[in-house]
Amino acid sequence: MEGFTQVYDLIGGRATWTAFGLPTEGTTGDRRRIGEYLRTAATLPITATAGDVASAASARAVAIVDERRVLLGSVDAALVAQLPPGTALAPIMVPAPSTIRPELRVGEVARRLRDDSLDHLFVTTIAGVLLGIVHREDLHA
């Protein structure tokens, strides 16, 4: 069959389209949008323990997600490393951490990170699905 390989239903307009992290192009394309600076975020399920954080490699922040990758919370890997390995993460995670959408402009996010003294922000869709993480130092390159 010939034709389009992917078709999207554009309900809600361009803002909704870009909030889901879908691609844009043309003269009003998303130049310097935060979605271009995403890193893969380390993730663990809600049932994870402090011992599981070691598997998140060198991540500073670990996202706690459900089976659909909806962001439920986050933990600081350095702080969790000091806990006994069997410690459940759910009771100690930061629930519903602050997030941003991929369509935000880089300058706006850089100012927010600076003004709020943040090292990183998680990037999600409007449905809360984790797309990745952006770090302050990545925006000053």
C-alpha cells in the first residue's frame, strides 16, 4: 500500500501537537525548542528499592514511572545511595515532580532552571508520559 506511513489526528491544534512531542517543520518550525535537548531519563518502576538505583548508572535524578511511562515521582540518586538497599522508593520519592513540555523555548527553560536553582527538569507530554530529562548545563553549550 502506498501513501503515508504515519497518520496523526490533529485535535487541539498545534499546541497540542507539539506538547505530545510530535515533529514540526516549515517556517514556524520549533527552532530552539527544549525537545531538541532531551536526554534519556533513568527510570524505575514504583515497586523499586534503593538497591535498584545502582542500575540507573551515573544518573543524578531517577524518574519513577508506571507501566505506561507516566511520571509518578523522582528520587535523587546520591541521596538514595546512602539508604539500605531494601528501602522502598515510593514513600521517599518526590511525588509529581515539576515538569515541562517539549515545545517550550530553550531560553525560557534556561531562565527557569537558573531562577529556581534547578539542575534538571523532566519533560513530559500533556498526559504525563515521560519523554526525557533536560539538564541546565546542556542549555549553555
